Amino acid sequence: MTRHGGTRSVKRLNTPAYLQIKRKHGKFFVKPSPGPHPSNFCLPLLHVVRDLLKVVDTHREAKKLIGQGLFKVDQKVVRDKTYPIGLMDVISIEKEGKDYRVFPDSHHGLVVKEIPKKNNEFKLCRIAQKTTVKGGHVQLNLHDGRNILINVKDPKNPKEAKNFSRMDVLKISLPTQEIQKTFKFKEGNIAMIMSGKNIGQVGKVHSITKRFGPKASTVTIEDENGVLTETLYDYTFIIGDAKSEINV
């Protein structure tokens, strides 16, 4: 009988183009485990430790350090070498006192950039969906797999959840997930393009055009030089009001 389901390994030649690895250096590459980010747009923790941060040189050394719990993702210890790390995740190395955040990049798709110590205590998460759960309470489903429950006193009139909409971005504390601030998806706010050919570009939301049909709505972003860039509705990630909340 043949085995059904996904493969347990991935060959280097078949890895996504944005991974910063040598295609012919070894036959296989570490495959991301199922988790909060899609497998076709994430960075396995071992790849980050060995190839991007260059903490170690080999697979075996990286596996050993990860198993010892020396690395944190969003202020939680992760011991899975294949754990998927994605957009806006915060990686901490306490022994070195360094923190990093994952950003979209025009050349490599996803890059890891060092951030100040004070910025490792929060994270930006986009609301992917709002759902009503048992008891009439509202659950916010975020882009990184998190779920935040908004308790509602009157299910017929959920005033507590009216300030949250799909595409809005929450600034949450780590690891407690308390909502510190909400950035609305509207014209005038600062946004980052998180996918597509213009990935990584940052600017002010100039206009939002809503049309009927999948992938029909677009957003126009104006950079600091006044150049306008049009992108898809779902490719837009708000990162601040008058100024960016994170160091881009």
C-alpha cells in the first residue's frame, strides 16, 4: 500500500525561493511542522538559528541548543526544531540578550531583524476573522493562529466587539495576549505590504477600493517619496497610525 498524506521531508531543490540557503549544499532541508503559519511562507526555527542568525554551523548543534530551550518565540520557550516562524514573530536569545522580529522583504520574502529590548514585549497581529462562540461572546482569529476572546454582556448588542473589524491590527502584549492598542484599517494609517511582487514596501494608505469578487479589492499605498503602489486588499498589514509602531 502507498502512504497517504504529506511527506516527512523536503528536498533543497524544492524549497521556496525566499529561503536563504544554498540549493545544492546537501540533498534535504528541514521541513516546517504544522503550526500557526502556512508551510509555504514560514521559517523553520532550525533554519533561523543556523542559517540566518548563524549561532551555530551545523544541524546537529542547532538541534541540541533548541532542545535545551535556549530560544523563545513570542516569549515562550520552543524546543521543536521544525517550529514554523512567520510574519511579526519575536525570537529571543536570553543568553545573548538579543531579540529579533520577522519582517517581509522584497529580496528574501522573510527576513529576521534585530530589535531593541523594549520591543520584545509586544507583537502586531492582524484580525483574519471574527466569529461568535458559545454564550454569544466574540472570538478574534488572528493571522498567526491566535484566538482572543472578547466577553460580551448582551449577545444581541455586542458593544464590546464593535471596535474590532477584519483587517484591523492589534498590538498585544507577550506572552499574556492582552490588547494594548488597535490600529484601524483605514486611509491615512501606515501599512506594510506582506505579500506579492511589492512585498516589504511601507507607506501611508492613500485609498481603499472595494470591488465584488475574490481578490478584486485593492489598496493604494503612498511611500515617503510620493510614489503610489497598488496591492491586493489582503496583502495589506497596518503597522501604525501617524507613525510606525515597529522599527521597520
